[in-house]
Amino acid sequence: MISLSLLMLLSSTGVVASPTETIAPALQEPTEMRGIWLSRFGWRTQEELVTAVNEITQSGFNAIFFQVRGTFDAFYQSSLEPWSDRLSGNLGQDPGWDPLQTVLTIAHANNVEVHAWMNTFPIWRGEEFPNSQGVIHPLQRHPNWIVSDQDGSVMPLNPIYIFADPSIPSVRSHVAEVAQELTNRYDVDGIHLDYIRFPDPEYGDPEVAHSQIEATVAAVKEAINVPLSAAVWGIHTNRWGWERVSQGHQDYYQDSVAFMQRELVDAIAPMIYWPVTDLPGERLDFSTLASDHVQRRGNASVWTGISAELSYEDVAECIRASRRIGAQGFVIFDYTQIKENMERLKRELF
């Protein structure tokens, strides 16, 4: 149900919607994924979010990866996790509007997909434990969910991210329940997992860590009725002898090749946040890494993750390289960094 306040806001921004209007269906099988990540840090108010989605839908993108979960909190109506404190200043306080539904209403009216982007294992950030009103934050109920290192020391509270422990079955089942609730309550076009990994090699048992991550992905896949994708490390395994690089498989126990070949996901978005190098195969060459993922994709799609921190020319060349290599599309990180060049992308590459 669309609220009157949302109808008024959409009308004031030029988007026409009404309870009796037939909303055009979201794209089911785009010939090329042209996605953009819209982070929870890219807007503050409902008006800013509406502006962002309107700009995206008019710029040639056909999918928005909208962040609905940061640290076991919610940017949508949830019975499992509290409203994010970024919406009202207070964890768990109902902001009086629904960010996810706002995005869905505008995007679907413009034939643009919406994939619900979830941070999977980051459970909190800050020097103190959460204290929510309304729905209790999971960490308040389960302080034992924090991951421990291989010596048994619990990951300390910090201002970046504290991770939940993928080795705990109730953590894995909770993640799946959150994804299921999202797909049951909202007409999302996909679930998109981020941080589907351990925080670094000192956390997690190397003998079983990969299977624990894959078990989480499998549980989510089983729980939902829409496509599942995952943002994954740009380098699966350093097969080129490059110096000073981190690897998803060895350093974070994330086997994105297994995700694809075991058909646990429908697509991956490897975060290849480096440019195409002057000489093919140089350290962190975008083309080399994109090709490596594409060659091992099985039946899954590969949407190359491209960083908008690069120059416009580098972003454009990464898109061209993705097409040459045979990727099924790309996703750009993120809206705030590419918005000044979205019209140019539409004109020159879309």
C-alpha cells in the first residue's frame, strides 16, 4: 500500500503514481545488467532518496542494488531487525516512511529492477553494544554471535565492523530468515549478499570456513523465491604471481567459484575496483580479473563490479572490457561517485 505522503512526494518530483495505477513489471531478463549500487550512506532524507532513484532511472541503468541492511538493522519494515538509526537518530525508531518501498515504487514504474542489498555478517559498528527500541537488535539477544579468532579471542568492538560468526548455525539461519522476510514482504527482483565472508584469515577455521560460508549462501538460496547474487572479492586466487594483493579464497574463505559452479547463486558481482592496465596482465588488471571470473562462471552470470572512484575514462573502458570479455553486465559503485557522469554514460555507452 502506497502512503499518501509518499504519493504527494512522488508527484512533487514528477513521478506519477496512484493506488489504481498499473505499475509496469520489473525487467525479468535484461540483455545486459547495467546496475548501480545505492548505499545507505548516499542519502539522508526521503527527498534525497527520491531524487537519487529518479536520477538513476532516467540515466539508462536497469537495476538498482539498494542497501537495505547494514549492521543487522533495516531500511524497511522488519519484524526481525530494528529500523536503522540513520533514519531517525534512534535505533529501532519507526521513521514514518519506508525507504525500500519508496525505491520500489519509483523504480518499478520506470521498468528498473530493485535488488535488496544485504550486508551479510557485519553485525554492528561502534565502541558500545546496540540499544534498540521496538524490535530488539540481534546482538542484544545474542552477544555470543560475535566471531572469535583462532585463539578464541572475541573480535573487539570497533568503529568499522564487528562480524557475526558464520560458524554458528543460528547466525546462518537468521540471515536466511531475513532474506526470506524481505522477499515475502516486498516485490524485490533479487537478493544481493555483500560481506559474505570472514573478516580476515585470523578468524575462521581454514578446514571448514569455506563450507560455513557456502552453507549460508545455500540457506539464503533455499529461503527465497527470487534470484540471488553476491558481491565478491575481485581476486578469487592470485594466479599471476602479483605482489601485495589479497585473495577472496585464501584470505576471507570466500570461494566465489564454488558459489557459481555449485549453483548457489544466480550471479556474482566481483569487485574489480582497478582499471584496465596499459599492458594486459599487469598487476590488478581489470580485464585479466574479469576474464578469470567469466571463464569459471558455470551457469551463473558475472556482473563486473566497477569503481566510480576511477576516472570517467577508466570506468568507460572497464565497461567496454566487460563487454569484450563476455560478462553479462556490470554494477557501478556507487551512485554518489558516478552521479555527475551518469548522463554521459547514458549518451556514450548505454
